[in-house]
Amino acid sequence: MNKKAAILAGAMVVGAASPAAALGLKYGARLGTGITFPDPEPDGVDISVFAGGLGVLLDLAIIGIEIDAMYLRHSASKGDATDSWIALPALGRFNFPVIPAFLSLDFFAGLEYRLGIGAEAGGKDFGDDQQSPLYLPVGIGGTLDLKIIQLNLDMRYERQLTAHSKGADDARIHELLFMAGAFF
């Protein structure tokens, strides 16, 4: 009986995924790290970034649209400062086939909206000062298409367009992120 249930469940999953796959819709995950360059830059402070989350990719051969929901965490090397965000990037992707239907070089750009979920420095909470900034991500990457799974690596440059906290209207952040992804 369990064998029949497993076969039925597998058939339902394949049947439900088939229309999405036929439309070029893929679901996946992203994970990455990087460096933040604040402008103006604080003296002797390095800020690292961790990013991870889920994504949806509408892959239409040479072009694609990717929408992600990611958790971002910035950590400063001095002062015990951290902040956390939910990032919602929407990217337009152009895929240049290097080996058609197997390996492609990707170029992308889009907009990213961030929601602040917490900020702390020296044990003091600054979460109420966070605003919802808008970023401009652009980048280059590569995709290996194994038909069942797509693996990709991206290098993203992100430029902050709007203020990220109250009283920081002139301050802007540049980020360089190295991201890996897998889409099914």
C-alpha cells in the first residue's frame, strides 16, 4: 500500500511541475557573501554581507526574469554592529549561450527593495531608524543547465538609490556580492 501511495505522490508532483516547466518557470535558492563599501567610508571598518533566500526564475531561452526573497545580514569588523534586511530583487536576465542549451554567460540588471528587520551597534538597538531603501543591482554570471537543475554563479554590484536610515540622506552604500544559485 505504501508503494502505491509513493508512486501516486510522485506522479502528482511530476504532473504539477510539468505545466510550470513547460512555461519555463523554475524555483530555486540563492546563497552568497560579499563586501559593503559605505560612502562616506568609516575609518578602519570592514563590513561583510551574508545573503540567502529563495527565488523564482521565468526562463525564456535567451531572456529571463528572476524574483528573489532574500535575507541579508551586514556585520562590521569593529564596533559589534549588525543590521538585517529582507531584500526583494527583481532582475531582467540576458543569457548569451557559450555552449547552446548547456552553458551560458549571463548579464542582468534590475531593482531591489529592502525592508529593515533590525539594526544593532554596541548593544544598542537602532532598528527604528531603518527605512526601506531601493537598490540598483547589475551583474554578470554563468549558468550551467543540466536540464533537471540549473546551477549558476553571479557577481553583483549593488548601488543604493535611496536613504537606508533616518538622518542618512547623503550616505550611500555600494555592495559587491558573490552569489550561487540552484533552480529546478
